[in-house]
Amino acid sequence: MKLMKYLLPAVVLPGVLFFSGCTASVEVRARSDGSSSVRYDAAFGTAFVEVMKSLSDAGTGPLFDTQTMTEQFQKAGIPDAKVSSQNDASLAVSALLSSGAKDPVSASGCISGTARSVTLTLSPEKLSALYASLPEAVQSYIDLFMAPVFGGEPMTAQDYVDLVASVYGKPLSGEIAAANVRITLYGPDGSGVKKTATVPLTDILTATKPLTYAVSW
């Protein structure tokens, strides 16, 4: 299946690459011109890497084709996106979202701002809107993980973990159950404003109400 090599993981901003099986971080930095820089870093667990390799045609090559992924970001309307990966267990994605831009992340409302604030909102409504704006290949990747927050049937975190275990095995479900996402928002340079929250991955994937993080300066 030629799935992973041609995916656009823009959903990590802030959606699907939350599926990292170990730890992940998302940073949103407001800029004085109204734009925001976004960075996602993930350290993937062994079970996650094994499952992704089984679904890809990577063979002995790298799991992530970072050049193709960067190009897919840019085609989706994020011209400053960059993707890098030191090995199959790590991935970094960065992008600059201009003020008033119509890229998938901004258009979904997941990241929004005013002259004195920036907000990250993770909710079924906004993540479903993000899902709908992405290429079919990306939607197929999201569908593999059956996360309720992307428009599926609501379920508890434990029910979701059990579902993953039934499809992909307990090693991967265990990684997901133990994973956290560190979210950090910064005000513009010189403002001295910073806010950090650590959220269980399953809280995001099974959210039924908005999870909102914001900073003002």
C-alpha cells in the first residue's frame, strides 16, 4: 500500500500526527505581524513504527519521505512548511501561517488569533472541518486510526484504546494510552508570555467538547 510515503501530515497541525505512540509536542508562536509559526515534534514508539511500516511500502528505506511530505504541505496551501525526520522514530513539522491565510489549519479555525492573543482549539467541529479540507490520502490515514474526534461515533477513552487494541494489537494501544501531548503557546518576541499544558493523547482523540488553549499579551 503506497500510503505513508505520500501522506500529507498537515493534520498534525494540530491533528493526526498526534497519533505518535510515545510523546509529541506542539508549539504555536504568535508574531508581531499577526502570523503564527507552528512546530510539531514527535517521538514515535516501537509499536507505532512497526504498524506504519506494515501499512507502507517503505521496505528498508526511511518510513517518512520528507521531501514529498513537504511538497504536499505546500500544495495544500502552506508554502513555508518544512518536514524533517532523523529516523523512523521521529518527525518534525514546522510552518508559518500568515494572518488571514486560507490554508487548511487556519480555515478550520484550529488556530486563530487577534492583535493581542492566539488560540489553539481542538474540537470535533474544527478537526472535522480540517479533515474535510485535506486530500483523500490524508483522510485515509486518519480513517485508519478511527479517532472519534474526527467525526466518528463518540466513545470513552478506554473504549477507544480497546478498539485500537482489537485492530492493531495491545502494544500500539498501550503506547497510545500512555502518550501525552505537550502544547505550548507563546506571545510575540519580547512579550514574555508563555503557556504550557500537557494533555493525554486519548483526551484529544476522544474529545466531545472543545479543548482550548490561549495566551494574551
